[in-house]
Amino acid sequence: MSILNKINEILFLADPLRTACVENKLEDEYVEEAIAINHLIDMDATDLEIEVVVKTVFDKFFWDNCLDEETSAELSKDIQLILAKA
């Protein structure tokens, strides 16, 4: 599975904006955000750097501060783990 697909899976399973994508099996709900995040992160990015990217992407695609601190931190940690394994 590619890094892009893994990022998309993380976003899909977390459903950070509570769109009910898991319940409705909308696996592509966050694919555009996953693409943007994938393009903006470096393979050796830290959790904090990834968190800035995640927040920036979601702010751009949705509205400012749409993700709370806990959610963006959890997403960033999960993304950093897949980068470390790549």
C-alpha cells in the first residue's frame, strides 16, 4: 500500500470532521486532503511538522481551525508512524 493510500486510510478511519464516511463506506471522503498532505510532507518530517501540514490542509479545504488540537496531533502521530515504516 502506498503512503498516499495509508494517509487516506488514516483520515478515513479517523473521520476527523465526523462526516460518517466509515458508516457510509465512503473511502474516498478525504482523498483530496490525503493527496495534499502527501505532497507537502517530507519523509523525515517530525510530528510537529506533520501537524502543521495537516492543520494547514484542513484549514484550506474546510475552515480555519476545523480540527481540534487533539485530533490534529493524533492524525500527525499516525502519519509519522507510517513514514517511519516506509
